[in-house]
Amino acid sequence: MTLAKSEPNQIEHIDNQLPQLTTEQQSPVSEEDMRQAVRTLLLGLGENPDREGLKDTPERVVKALKFLTSGYHQSLDELLNGAVFHEDTDEMVLVRDIDLFSSCEHHILPILGRAHVAYIPNGKVIGLLRLPVSVKCMEDACKYRRD
């Protein structure tokens, strides 16, 4: 992907606000329904969900999945916490090697890697420490795979 500078007439039309990250706050499925689904999966795998080692597994799985996908319910504005500054620069800002931990949306299995974030400020810069935080927000949601 090639990053290009904006044309001068495009700069005049840019809204000064960062885009809102909208997320669905209320799940259409209750936690109890989710626990029952995990219990059904265990039964389907030939396990006894009532045995001592698995008795609390549905609750633990639901809690873990909610934590691992918490990025669906985070606001980019809250994460940036006002760390957006006016700066007269048009040089690329780059933060490399941000550790990335996410989940594949097809299999709900872990994805481990590194992210690199680059942008051309166009009059506004984001505090450098906020870029890894923004990656964290995006990683806490299931991702699609690229073939």
C-alpha cells in the first residue's frame, strides 16, 4: 500500500474530528445462553460438563471470550484520551513492532504477530504512546484471516 499526501483542496474539506468507533454495547445473547452453548460444545466433544474438572469451564470460557473480544466495546476517543495535537508537519509518523495478540473470527483461535502503524499527520498528530493503545483496541476483536 502506498501512502500519498493529500491534495491542498482536500485538506480544506477534512473534518477536524477523529472518526467515532461505534460498537454494539448490548449482546443479543445472554451470558447464560453463552454458558449453555459451551456446555453443548463439551457434550458434543464427548465430555461430561458436570465432572469436577469441567464444572466451571462454561463460565470460564464465556469470561475469557468477553475479555478477548473487549475491543468491540471500546471507544477510540476514550483510548486516545485527548492525545491529538495540532502540528504543522506532513512527514510520515511510524511506530513499528507493536506486539499483536488477537483471535481469528473463523476459528476463534489466537493470532500472534507484530503491527506497524504509519500515517501522514495532515495537521494533527497522535501521541506516540496512543498508537499501541489503538492497536490494542483493534486486536481485542476477532479478525478475519487473509489468504
